[in-house]
Amino acid sequence: MKNLLVTALAAAALTAAGVNVSVDLADVRAEVPRSLYGTGMEDVNHEIYGGLDAQRLWDESFEESLPPQVHPYAPTGSGGKQCGRQWEGFATADGVFVRDTAVARLGAASQLLMPANGSAGVANRGLNGWGVPCREGVKMNGRFFARGVVGAIEVMLQRQDGRVTYAKTRTALPAGDAWTEIKFTLTPEVTDPAARFAIVASGGGRVWLDDVYLADAPSGEFGRIGCREDIVAAFRKEGLTFLRWGGSMVNSPDYLLANMRGDRRPYRGFWFDNSSTGFMIREFVEMSALLNLPCAFSIHAYDKTGDAVALAEWLKRFKIDIYVEIGNEECAGYTPAGGRPTVPDVRRYCENLRRLVPAMRRANPGLKFVNAVMWQPGRMELMEEAFRLTDGFVEFWDLHVWAGAVDADVNTREAIRKFKEMSRRLNPKTAMKAAIFEENAYIHDMRRAIAHARVLEAVREAGDFVLTSCPANALQPYRQNDNGWDQGQIFFTPDKVWLQPCGWAQKMASDNHRELLVASSSSDKDVSLSATRDRDGRSVILHLVNSAAGQKPLDLAFKGAPSLSLAKATVLSAPRLEDRNPPHDPERISPRDETAAFRRAPALAPFSYTVLEFRRN
């Protein structure tokens, strides 16, 4: 093969025993969609309420003092652990504080303060009691609703023990017995990453409090729609090209479209008793539009047609591509009544999908729709019935894949292959394609980064048959794991945000996207790869994963192209698969520029994801 060209790297490395990688740039196998690099988020592990939601307080409407309840589908080992319970009362002299279930503006309770001859107050330290971060001279905005009359109410930011006050404002309540919204601003005089927020009543009388909110004053457009701006900045840093919102919270009977478009109010979450509607579909789509990214979200599979149509009408204002998933993991391994799903369960779901989709499409022809039947290759009678009943109604089927092991590409390829074979066998002219809205795992370490990089290899092979691949649970509070989904790509505390290895792997893949997948092969079972190039062949990218514990010298050969030179080598690696990024060393595992070293001696580091860029000479 006289046109076989060996890249001009180090001659010594070419003669050493190593991994033989060949690439044929003339053999185009698929067109790779730009939307490939997604992420999925849902309100588990406090991704949203306690995370992306700008609200700095927890249990904003005093619901969490209710007796603990455990959802029947909560995983074994959750132990009934509930989130929140962050309010604590305090008083001086004969002041009294009590949670009142007879009076409430929202939900089932409010907080009653009766200062008498002293004072009475409540304080909140935010999620897990970690504290409310405040910065010297940086304003925070808030509000609460009050009913009743007292001499005065003060709101303040304080040291955790309440002995030092950083900022304070005082307000009087209007006369009358109606709920009144009280707005305030606080500008702390010091910086404290773990302060507390307090409301104190004095001067006699009594006052009920409910629906309390505190957030950093917005510095940009994302803050104005209720996002933590530092978390959105991390989304951008990750190089995301697709956002997915949905998951188990949609299964809650309280999670209605009316709430999705409304103000903050409590609802019973799927994984914990109380959540907030303060950040839902409205804010998610607005955030996606500001990021100029296509997005998908789930609605309840059995919502009212009128609510679905109203939502579709509201979505017409956005210029981005929007995908609506009807339900979440419907007809999965369980049913609400218990037991294995049956064909009648599938038919019931599909009947509702066929009711909602045409009505929403008439209201907003630009929407695209997704089938949420959980892909179960062992239950093909269910899958085939779901396909027959939704073909022509939806553009995509949501495939969930397991990404908890380094060879996650194997089951990913198999899921795509089986779905494609089934759909084309049942209807050779079908237009239905796949979208991987969840790559699931129980880990957030280097193993997951390697697994994700290999999943992307499998998905690139499918070309535009697969819309996107979204690692599940974009966000996770540090050391917070209520339900086993310990798989966040971005971790956060109240005052820090940082990427875990999988987030960095996503950035490397996205930053080096090229449109065309070309033929490639590796001689080593521990080294997998995919090769892409731009349309004119001037830029070539190799995505290489070494899943082994040893270094792998690399021999590269290109066919079907003029001479190429290495432009850049970027490496993500760790000494152990279990390694991850802690808050005190947030970039311990992060991409490194290894171009010079790779030119001297091309080799793949142990447990690594390497991206090589070559340019035409």
C-alpha cells in the first residue's frame, strides 16, 4: 500500500513494541452529530433544589418537620434519610417559636414567632447545614411572606453560632391579617463561606412566616432566571452541546404541568418528601435558550391534554430545538401497582402518548417527541408493541445504558444495534431514531471518565442515528448521596464548583469534535479508539482510551491522506481508576497538554483518555 503514510513522530518509538493503530481517512463511516455531548439532570442528589436553583436556603416553606416518609421505590439502604430540616428556633426572655400546621401560605405549615417581651427567631444554614456563603460587599436579595403584626422584624446574615452579625435590615409589617410579601437586601461586611441566615421578631405580637427565599444578587442573565451562575459557568466549561431535564421526579403525582410553569411551591419529591417548584421546566428551557443549546425535558405521561397544549404554546417563543419526552422510564422493571410490566401496561402508556403528542404538535409544530418506554432487550414483546404504537408519533426512543465499567461501549453498541434492528424490521421506512438520555453508573471517578469516552466511541459509530449521549446526574453536592446515584460530573459546595473526571472527558470530546467518522483499528484489546476528521481532511482527531494499568507505546499509521503532523496531544489520566477530584484539589485529574512529550515518544498513559489532533502538512 504505497499511500500508507506513517506519521512523523519519534523514530525510536515506531520500532518499539507497542499498540498498532491504523486510520483510513478516505473510508468515511458516519456523520457525527454536534449534539452528541450532552448531560442529564434531575432533582436527585439535590442537583436542582439545593444545587442549580439559586435559592440558598433549604426547607423554604417549613415542610421538613413533617414525619419522615420513604417513597416505596427508594433504594434499599436509603434509611428514610430526609433532606433539609434546616430551620432552628431561638428566643430571648419569654419569646416563643413554633411550627404551625393550622396556618400556611404554601404547603402544610408555617413558622409562628411570638416575641412577647423578648424576641423569637429562626435560622437556616442551607443544604445539609453547610452554611450560606456570603462575600464582603456583594449584595444578596431575598423575600419572605408574613402574616400578623409584631413590633419589628429583622433579617440578617450571621456567623454560624449567631454571635456575630455580618449584615442586617429591619422592617415593619403593615396592619392587617393578610399574607404580605416582604422584600429585602443584605450586603455583608465580611466574607464567610458558611454563614447562617436568620429572621428575628421583636416588640410583642405574633407573626407567621412562610415561603422564605435568599439568593446572590444576579450578576448576569442566568442569575435573573434563578440559576446559580457559577454552576452554569461549569456547564459551559464542560463544553456541553445538549441538555436533558427529566427523571424520577416526573413520576411524582404532584409534579404537574401547572407547577412547572408556576412560582415556588412545595411538592412531594420522588426521592425525598419535599422539593420546590422554584426551578423546573420553565427555568430549564430558559437556561438552555440562553446557552443556545438544544434541550429535552420530560412531562408526566398522564398529564391533562390542556396543560400539555398550554406548555407547547409557551415553548413557541424559543428558537432552539426542543424535545419533549412523554414520561420517564415508563413500563420499566416495576409498575406503580408492583410486579413486572405487561403488554397492557405498554398499551396504556402508548394510548396517552398518542393523545398528548398530536395535540402538542398542532399547537407547536417545531417540537420533537421522545418515547420513554424503558429499553428492555429481554422483553422484546413489550418493546415491539411500544414501537408499533408510537412509530410515526415520536422522532426518538430514549435508550438508557450502563456506564459503570470501563467496557461500557460494549453494551452501548448492543443496545443501539438491537433497537435499530427491531425498528427497521418492523418498519423499514421508519424515521424513529435513538437518544441516550442517561448513561448510568454508581461512580464519579476516573473509571467513569474512561467508560464515557468509550461510550462516545460506540455512539460515533452510529452516526446521526443517535441524537446525543448524556451522562446521568450532571450535578452532585460534595458528600451528598441520598439514593445511590453517586455519579455527578460537576460537584459543588455552597461556595465551590468543580468538574469530576467524567466532566473533563466530556470537555475533551466536545472541544475536539469533527464531523466525519473514519475507519480505524487497534491491535490491543485494552486500547479502543475512534477517528474523526473535518470535511476537507485538514484536521484529524484520534480519541484513544487505554483501560489498562500499564503504559502503551503507540505506532500510528494513516492511509488515504497526505502527510500529517501532530498539532496537539491532550491527556486525561489517573494513577488509579478510583481516583477523583476533591474540593481542596479540584483539578487533580484534569486534561494536560502532552504535545511535546508525545512527539518525543508517543505512548498512552495508564488509565487514560487521550485526544490527538493532526493537521495536514
